[in-house]
Amino acid sequence: MSKRIGIILSGCGVYDGSEIHEAVITLLAIDRAGAEAVCMAPDIPQMHVINHLAGEPAAGESRNVLVESARIARGNIKDLATVRAADIDALILPGGFGAAKNLCDFAVKGSDCSVNADVARLIKEMHAAKKPIAAVCIAPTILSKVLGSEKVSHQLTIGTDAGTAEAMSKMGTEHIQCPVREFVIDHKNKLVSSPAYMLAGRISEAAEGIEKTVQALIDLIE
């Protein structure tokens, strides 16, 4: 029976949802590893909508995180509220501003952020069940907040961005600097993280780190 890897998406588009390259690379890496991707997203409104051509907020527009995430998942996606740790073997969170705007509000509040209740619940369930969790790009900030709030000593990376690393440290993370093509493993907590587009200048750079992260995540499944 193939391993089931949960993917929490946060919309569709780097500036207000999931970073599409990161999400698709994650899906491809999971499939190539012979595992099954289980896409999910919270059924909530986006913080706002960004016109990706202009790079500015689209006044008066509103979109739903689950509906937009379904674009990436080709419609095969679950409402996050219905997913439990027992349903999957591992969990991964791609990046994109949606991770910091819709799954939590780190983009607005930094280390004082709060995390969507169902996102936090599933992360806590996975950690309690000793099932591996991965996050890439800005998404490790979500793990930082949830695990830090639980007083769990842990290690994560978002690459080398000093401001984000400092905010994660305030939330209880031991931040480990990491180059774009590599990843960091916290073996004690079964956490894997990689910088992806926090550092990547090319899609191939992001892909190498994400592919290694997915394989490391699968290798941690017992």
C-alpha cells in the first residue's frame, strides 16, 4: 500500500495563495516516489486577492482558499476540516504568501501571528502521532508558531533571511541556515524544511531542494 502524503494548500498564486511551482514540484516528487498525494485546504476566504499581472490587490474581489487550491489539485482535494492524522502518513506545506496570509497571519503580525485552527490541529495531531511533517519556503513559520506554542524544542529553516529567522526564533525555533538546494532535518521531531523560493532564483533550484525534502519526508515514515 502506497504512503499517503498530505499537502496543505493555501490558494493558487504566489502572492495570495500557494506558490504554484512549489506545489506542483511537491506533487510530482510525491508521485515519482511512488506515494499518494492527498491535497487539502481550509474552506475559508483568502485574506485578499492579488492581481498577479499588476502585483497589486484587486479591489472588491474575494476568493475561497479551498476553491482556489482545487485548481492546483485538479479538483481532487479535501476540506482540511475533514482530515485527521490517521488519514495520512506524512504532511507537507508548500510556500507562497498564502501560507503566511491564509493558513496563518505571519505576513501581517510576524511572531505575534495566529494559525488557522484546522491547520494547527492537524500539525499537532501529526506531531503527537510521531508522523513526519515538512514545510518549504515561508511555510516553516507555521510549524514554528504551532510547535513553539506547544513548547516543543525544534529546528527549522527558511534559508538565510535574517528578519524571518529572528521572528521564528521568537516563536521558539532554532533556525538553521540552509542553501537553496538543500534541506534541514530535525530527526527528533521528524521535521524537514527547505528554503525553495525564499532563496531560489530559478525553478530548478527550488525543485532540487523540494525533491530532496519530499524524499527525506517519505524516508521518515515508519
